[in-house]
Amino acid sequence: NQLDQKKRIAAEKAVEWIEDGMLIGLGSGSTVYWFIRKLAERVHDGLRIQGIPSSKRTEQWADEMGIPLTDFSKTDRLDLAIDGADEVDPKLNLIKGGGGSLLREKLVNQVADKLIIIVDDSKAVLQLGQFPLPVEVVPFAWQTTVNRLRELGVEPRLRMDGARPFVSNNQNYIFDCAFQTIRDPQALHRELKQVLGVVETGLFLNMADLVLIGSEQGVQQLKK
Ligand code: DER
């Protein structure tokens, strides 16, 4: 369908930045799926790379498609990371975490020399916040953590997986926080990180170097 087509052209464009011998951060989500598929084709044609996955789901895709993997016991840096996003603003600040992988994604993306984000044009916004901000929280005493989050003027919603709370790959809960408009993302991220019980937020600030936006007109490049 048309949405998949927009994701796919952005994802396949990102493969052009991959060079032989690179260590690659593999993001998570349905747009990254198309990147993994295209990367696997290049690997089958002889491209030599190794990837570190940012979720168990991405690890499964990489295994199924024959992309060689490595891990942080063998390297503490990456040449390039490719990942999706839920919102991108004009300064390339992101909201991520719609798929629940934000903690591993941020840990992978943080150590990459270059971060390329691949999105369809529905993700491009003027100001962050319409998409409820995912916040990863330790399950123990989560009710008390929610009380502290409420003091920031938001009603955190526990993300469910059917009848039970969603549990991240790191055994934590995710709270979706509908701030509506986030005027100062840096300040909000700092405030959230200081709340006892909060592990990480879906605000990826000053991290992306390039955003590839898939639209009906093709792929638009947004640079810092
Ligand atoms: O959860 C995440 O951070 C994903 O990267 C998400 O932001 C994008 O997922 P999508 O490509 O399926 O929209």
C-alpha cells in the first residue's frame, strides 16, 4: 500500500550510506524492516558488514535474513545506525518508542558515529508532542513513579499488551505520556530523567545527523 511504499523508499535509500566493513546499528520498527531486507540483499551480493540489533524482533529479522551480527562485548562503537521514529521536528529532534524499544535503540544510536533516521512523511512535525511520549519505567513501585510523573502535568498511560502490561526487552514497563505540545524538549527530557523510577524517555535529542523522509514525491533529505 502507499504508506508501506513511502517507508520502503526511505528505508532502501538509507542502504546507500552503507560501506564495506562497517559496523551498523540496526533500529526497530516497520520502516527499519524494509531497510533490513535491502541490507540483506547487499550482504548476499557480497557486502561485508556486521550489525548490532536494537530489539529482539530486529535480531530475529537479521537472523532470518542472514545479516551477520556482533555485540558490545566485541565493540563499543558503531560506524552508522539506521532507525525509525514516531515524530521528527525541523531540528531533527525525535520522539521514538512507539514500538517499545527506545532504551536499546538509544543505547545503540548513541555510540554510532552517524545516525540516519528513516520515516514516511506522516512523522514530520513542526513541534514534538502530538505523539504520546513513551517513557520506560521500572515495574517495582510503578504506582509511586506515576504519581511523580503526574506532578509534571501529564496523565501517564500504562501501555498494555492485551490484558497485561507491555513488558520491554529489558523487563520494564512503558508509560505513554500525552504532553500534546513539547515547547522545550531538552528541559522535559532532563525533568523526566530525574524522576525516580524512570529509566529512559523517547526524546532522542541532538542525535540524528540525517533524516530520510519518504513521500509521494520521493525521498527528501533533512540535514542538521
Ligand atoms: O519504536 C520505535 O522507536 C520505532 O523506531 C518507531 O519509532 C518507528 O516505527 P515504525 O517505523 O514502525 O513507524
